[in-house]
Amino acid sequence: MNPSLRVVMYHYVRDLPNTGFPRIKGMLTSEFRRQLAHLRASYEMATLESALDYLQGVYTPRRDLCLLTFDDGLKDHYTDVTPLLLDHDIQGMFFLITSCLHDGQMVPVHMNHFLMATLDFPEYRQAFLDGLTNMSPDSKPLMEVDEALAQRTYRWDAPDVAAFKYLFNFVLDDHLRDSVLKNLFTEKLGDVRTFGRELYLNAAEARKMQAAGMILGGHSHRHKPLSSLSDDELETDLKTCHQILLESLYPQPFWPFCYPYGKQDSFTAETSRQLQQLGFCCSFSTEIGLNMTGGHLFELRRLDCKDVSM
Ligand SMILES: [Zn+2]
């Protein structure tokens, strides 16, 4: 049997019951610790370099490889994840949204997570749709969502929640959605930037992670579905992301990237081309699966941490 490379993806990893937002969907730090012990016993834990060597056919491991990736540049990754990875002698790969690192912005998808963890879903949806109607009296709240696609995109959510998230992330006009959201967020949870500074890694923390042997990578500047941008917008976003990584962090021999959202329809051949041109070494999707030698370096597949046994 040829060995394979499995890449596991994580988002929030925190001691949820002891945070202000126990309903955030994430992995408990205690579960993460158990999962690390399991993975370490079952696989050869890869570094970015050994994974790239394997993919390019210059390294054949004796066992299947396993690489750990963490999306969105969350503060959890500094406080909870990095210490445990160091205890287990494992390298993690952390993908930063550079607008969050650089100027304390919050991206809409995260405002949405925290509002959903604060309000009951029907209350949130109603408050959001009311805000939408107030701001744009002519707009009909668009509930015309492809429900199968929504469910495929948000596999862990109930159908009505998946449909709302899909409407929110893929259907609504960005400016309108973001204004409604920001008003609602400020009303319920306070100042957005103050919240953002607590939620995301800052550059000093990211550099400490690098100094401890972790790899940092790009997750775009604004966390938009990259296939929805024009070529110029795409170029601006990716260049800005790349430039901020180089200016804010320590040098690295390789810079990986990870597509926001990450399903096959959220990036294009042009996205990969531009990433390659900027010098990124590879890019991770959220399409489910294992990777084999010779696989496309800019369409790497991953497994959700909930798909991996403990
Ligand atoms: Zn993300």
C-alpha cells in the first residue's frame, strides 16, 4: 500500500464551557489533547517540508503522514493549540486572515458565529432580516438558497441554519449584509475592533509561534470566496495578504495558503495561478479526502477534525 497524506483542519479549539460563548462550534481543548495522542500513535506527523517532499515524490514515509492545519488566525491557536503541539512535538500550520492581523477587523463570517452563539437562531434570523428590511426597504430577504448546496457547504448544521449561513456568505450583497451585521453586532456584543483584538492573533503572537517551530500561512486578506472576485480584486487581495505576511512575520522558506470557505467552487484555476506567481508553495481546500504523491499542490484535500477518531 502506498502511504497517503491526511491533512486535518481545525478552527476554534478552546475550553468552551469556560468561555463567554459556550455555544461556539469548536473542539474542546481536552478533546484536542486526546486527538493529538491518537494521531501521534497512528501516523507519522508531517511537517510542511516532509509533506511537500512526499507530494513531489522525493520522500516515501513508512507510515501514512498526517499534517495539522488551523484556519482563521484565532487567538486560541496561540493560547490553547501551540502549547499542546509543542508538548507532542508536532508542527502546526496556521492560516491568517491578514485584515484581521493587520488592523483588527472582524470578518463577517466570525461576527455571524458569535451572534449565533449569543442569540437563539430564530431571534437572530429575525433581527437580521428586520435590519435588512430597515436598511433597504425594497429588498426582499432572499431565501432562495440552493438547500442541497447549502447543506454540502455546512455539513454540521441543521438545514435552516445551513441555508441562512449560505444566504449570508454567498448570496447577499456584501455591503448591505456587512452594514446590517455590524449594527447588530455592535448592539448585542459591543465594539467590533475591541472584540476582534481578543479574537485574533496579533503579529507578535504569530512571530512567537514561528519561533517555536510553527508555520504560518495566508488565508487571504478579507476572507471572501475568491471565485467571486474579479481578476483585479483577486490580485489586490492576494498581493495584500502576501505583503502583510512578509512584512509582519519572520521569513519562512515556504509559505502555504488556504482558500477561504475552500470548496471546489470557492476558488478557480486563476486563483491557483496567482498564488503560484506570488510564491506560495501550495494551497489547501476544504474538499474532503486524502492526498497522494503527484497530487495537485494547489488543490490539497483535508479532513475535518470531527471526521478523525479520537
Ligand atoms: Zn476561514
